[in-house]
Amino acid sequence: MTAKINGRRWVADTMMPLDDEIGRIIGDNNGEGFGFPYDRRQIEVGRKEIFGQHNAVDITTLEDGQMEYWAGYKGEMEITKVEGNWAEGIFIITGSTTDSNKTVEVTDGFFRISIAGKK
């Protein structure tokens, strides 16, 4: 998984889809990362997931030496390729917090995940 967080290049050093009951894809790099809503049964080329109140992206960033937690209620993820046991997609997100007017902009997002065991 790769992205730009407020214009800064970010690359996951670990990435995993969790079990289907939890329904999240996790991309992480030293505590900074994303948790996307996920349902492997709905992985198909062209499918878009629009983020909102009931399916927000969890975003964690490191800002001025401190962890910041954001809710990504605005944005989308699109599946661009499904081949064998792998799926690829792109994403953009705007995250916000409840205690400030700050936002975080995530652009140029890309991921590749295993869909082995797709139901």
C-alpha cells in the first residue's frame, strides 16, 4: 500500500486483510496507516466503495512527534484489477477529527491484497 499524506509519500511496511468478520484491510508503517472497510466477497473490477458515516477509514498519522487519529468520512476506493488470488485498487480520502477543524488529505493511494479464500 502506498499513498501521499498531505503531500508526503507514505509506504506501508506491513499490510493485511483481517478476517471477514472484522472487515478491515490494515496498512501500517511504524504506527502510521489506514484501516479500510473490506468485504472480500465484493471484490470485483470497477467496484467503488464510497466512504461515509457508516464505513469510514481509520487513519493514523504522526504529526509533530505525536500520533493523530482521523476518521475518513470522505473519499472512495476503487478495485482496478483482480487476477488470481490478488486484487489491486486506488483510493483518496479526506480525514477529520472531532476536536479540531484540521483535516488530512490522502491522495494517490494504491493497494494490492491477497483475496485467497474469496467466498
